[in-house]
Amino acid sequence: MSVILGIETSCDETGVAVIRDGRIVLANEVASQIDVHKEFGGVVPEIASRQHTKIISQLVEKALRDCSAEIDAIAATRGPGLMGSLLVGLCFGKALAYAWAKPFIGVHHIEGHIYSSMFCERAPDFPFLALVVSGGHTQLVQCPAPHRYEIIGTTRDDAVGESFDKVARLLGLPYPGGPSIQKAAEGGDPGAYRFPRAMLDTERLEFRYSGLKTAVLYALREEKAPNIANLAASFQAAAVDVLLIKTKQAIQMLGAERVVLAGGVAANRLLRQRLTAELGIDVFLPPFAYCVDNGAMIAAAADSRFRHGLLDPLSATPDPSLTLG
Ligand SMILES: Nc1ncnc2c1ncn2[C@@H]1O[C@H](COP(=O)(O)OP(=O)(O)OP(=O)(O)O)[C@@H](O)[C@H]1O
Ligand SMILES: [Mg+2]
């Protein structure tokens, strides 16, 4: 039995969780800074780190109160992310590890997202293909065994979550763009505009989302009375279409038997429905609460690292451009 305290502060959510045996959540505290950054239309790094500093000890105390278990190891996100934000969680975690004389584990943020699949009703077995879709990443990752990753496809420009955020801004919808576009799209016609699906003429597992954003901008400029629901639905349909097509290509190339969805955009209902309906293999969709940044996913990845003896020294430093694998 292992009990891990996980801390996530790579961007604008402060997440603290305690989990047992890699998938039983004993406490899960998330403080979102959305309201603070909303007026700027995106995350302001200096404000983000100050907010983490303000709230982190409260969240850790609450998480520890919520569960009465003895902690075996402390984990925190080491990168990638915003330097000031990463520093808050990593230093807090290392200080606790030092004070309690417990092992410390630094976790890659995307490894954390991939491990949010441990909170599915049934956890995925290795090997699997992960489709990572978030604010900063759009990647197809081959995961042959625990903590081994090969990135087989990635974006050449914007990440898909970033394009939801940018298009929402164009359409006058609130930050964060993903949930607002999904909501606006509910009443819209996804076939109203035929927006471009980039990179479909190549076998390469690459994505491009910048052209899609520009296409929405041009369509918007041409309309005297733009129908925001139709624009949102047509954009969402195009964005999701490309993810589906490239994931199918990757499954064929690898002969993959299961797919794990990960990252904030994994909360998108159209994407979840289409992956389940169209892939024809096992698809693991993390519960909504564990899609956007949270401490439980960091603790889940750390639990496996702990069991594999992959510990880190207290000299570990944050790395804003940490690579996976
Ligand atoms: N329902 C949704 N549909 C589409 N996108 C969504 C939805 N919910 C959240 N998102 C998007 O998910 C992103 C946030 O995800 P996440 O918190 O994982 O990103 P991040 O941590 O900033 O980036 P990264 O994980 O790449 O470092 C935002 O771009 C947001 O718009
Ligand atoms: Mg994230």
C-alpha cells in the first residue's frame, strides 16, 4: 500500500491531492485562478505564481485534514510550465519531504495528464497510445511500458486547447475557450462552415491549428451579423475531426489496441463521443474532474514512479521546458 501527496502548480490551477495505491482518491483540492486571469483573456505568469503562493499551504492543510492517512512520498510537477508557478509547488513539496524525511518525486506534467486515466473505472494496461490534448500540447504518444514514452506526432504550431482559447476570444466568448466554445456550439450547425482540416494530405502524424483559427477570423469578418453558435460548432467539428483522423492513422501504424485520452481538451464532449464511437478499440476517457490540471494525476504518476524506485533528490529544480521520456 502506498499513499502519495501530489502537488500541481505548472500553470493557473493549484492542485493538491492525496491518493492511495495509485488510483484511490482520498483528497483532491483544486483552486482555479480562472476568475483572476479572465479579464486579461489568458494567464498572466507573475499573477499566477503569486496566487499559488497565497493558497498552497491552505490547500495542503485541507487535503491532509480530509484524509487521515500517513503519507509515504511527496510529488510535485517539475515541468513543463511557467517557471514562477512551478517553483511554488516544487519547493513546497521538497520542503515537506525534507521536514517529514520522506522520498520526493518530480513529475512531468504530461506524464501526469496521461496517468489521469488511472481514475477511469478500469485502468489501462500497457502498451497504449495516448492522445494528449491540452492548452500547450497536441501529441500522439506511444506508451510501451510505465515511464517510457515516444512522441510519434505533435503540432507544428498552436496546440488544440490554445486554438479553442484563441478562437473563443475572436468570437467574444469568455476564457477559457474550450468550455465556452463547447457551450456555444450546442445550438449551432457544425456544417454551416467548411473550415480547413490541416495535414490530412500527409501520412505524417502532425497537426496544425493556426490556419483553422485564421479561417474562423476570415469567416467572422465576412459576416454582417455573425452566427456565433454556427461558427463555434463548425470550428469544434474541424478541430475534433483532425484529432480523430490522426489518431486512427496512428492506431493503424502501431497496431495499437487501446487509446488513452489526456489533457484539458479531453473534457470535450464531442471528442469523447467520437473517439468512443469511431475507433473500434478500447478507449480510456478520464473522468471530467481529472482532465484539467489537478494534483491527483501528479500523485498517480508519482505512485508508479515510487513503486519503480524512480525517486528524485531534493536538489531537483523546475524545468519549464522539461521533455517527456
Ligand atoms: N470542454 C472543453 N472542450 C475543449 N477544450 C477544453 C474543454 N475544457 C477545457 N479545455 C481546454 O483545455 C485547456 C486547459 O487544459 P490544461 O489545463 O491541461 O492545459 P495547460 O495545463 O494550460 O497546458 P499543458 O497541459 O499543455 O501544459 C484550455 O486550452 C481549455 O480551453
Ligand atoms: Mg495541463
